[in-house]
Amino acid sequence: MPSAEPTPTVLPPDPSLPGIDQLTEIVAKLRGPGGCPWDREQTHVTLRAGLLEEAHEVVAAIDNRDDANLREELGDLLLQSVFHAQLAAEEGRFTFDDVAREIATKLVRRHPHVFAADYCADSAAVLQRWEEIKRAEKGDAPASALDGIPGGLPALMLAQKTQKKAARLGFDWPDAAPVFDKLHEEISEIRAALAAPKTPTDDIEDELGDLLFTVVNLARKLHLDAETALHRGTRKFAARFRAVEQLAATRGVVLEKLSLPEIDALWDEVKCGNGSGTS
């Protein structure tokens, strides 16, 4: 006679509960007695990498316009928030409800043009008002207008946020035209650094950093997001490179054994319509 299925020691939540209540209850049970050994071992620090990874996967789903995957990845990201809140609740610091209530209160407070009698004519005025309210909330004036920018941001995003903060104080080019001149200047400085004998690597890296920072400025003046633009360019390159690999395979040649001019010829074929990309 087959053995009976083991009776679970921890019951799942009532499926009639709202989804967020089911999720918070599940996480609490995973962390509680009889829960999952892996979940019980986690800390804010051990979950850090997963949080970043889930955020990037949400962005990838948005870029791919994949609603089914976006729904799933947003759930994974929400799980990270609930998990961190559960860790804090176990230590009596705060709960997920505290987190939700605090952001709800902040949104009402920082949108007086919606929830009060304040008025903002456009998005620029909204952002300016947001910063004013934010500074008032923080109390003492910061030592610098750049204070509060998270240092752990991806480099392009960090550069863009830094430039935006400076621009709000008037330190900014009026339009994109002078940024092109600055780009040429930075490229010339890199060439000069490379041509000079025994230029320290740090100096070359500084010049390259200046060039990249200027490229971010150009993206901003064109009202584009530098991080998004680079992701798009990278995806385009990857798609074309895969098409070059496939084209080489159909002709019975090994890509690694071709010269650079031969690979360039395949690339041009793909670019002109025999593969991914048209520009």
C-alpha cells in the first residue's frame, strides 16, 4: 500500500485573501518555524544582489514590451520589497504596511498640485516643486546641491542625475550645439594623451571619463536617457553580430578564421538587409 502524502506543517494562505496579503503571509511563513532553510538564512546584505538583478530584469521586460514577463518580473521585484520589510519586522524596526503607508503619504505630500490647491503648469514645474518640497522635508540645507544622489547607481545614470542637479542651478549648456564642440575637444585630449610618451593609465582613464560624461550631457540635451540609449545600441550590436555568425555558418566559414576585412564585409551585408538592423 503506497505511503500517504506527508501532512505539511505550514499551511499556505487563504487564496481568497488579496494578493498582497497572501504574499506577505507567505514570506512570513517562509521565514518562520518550519519554513524554508534558505529563506531563514537571508539578510538585507545577502539579498542585495538579487534586488539589483530583479530590477534589471524588470527593465529588460519593459524594453522587450513583454507584458507577461513584465508582470512576472514586477512580482519578483515586489517579493524583494516584502522580504526586506519582513526582515525589519522581525527585529521590530518597521513593517511592509509602514513602507506602503510612508510612500503613500509622501506621494500626497509631494503632489500638492493634485491633492491640494497648488498649481504647476507643466512637468518642469512639477519637478521643481518636488525638489522644493523635498528640501523642506529634509530640514537643514545640504552642503551641496549634489547631496542625496546614490553613489551605487550605474555610471551613466549617476552622470545624468549629477548633471540634472547642476543644471537646476543654471550650470548647463543652453542647447546641444556646444556639446558637440565639447565632444571634439574631449576626443582631441584623449588622442593627445595617447600620443604622449608614457602617459599614465589614470590620465587616459580620466580623459575617457570626461568624454563619456560629455556624451551623457549630449543625450540629456537631446531629451534622451543615456542608459536606455546604450542598452539599445548594445542590443542592436548583439543582434547584428548573431546575424553575422549565422551568415558565416550558412557559407560554411568559421568566423574566428576570417580576417577583419572579411568580417566587416559580412557585417555590411547584415547591415544592408541580409540580417538584423537597417542603419
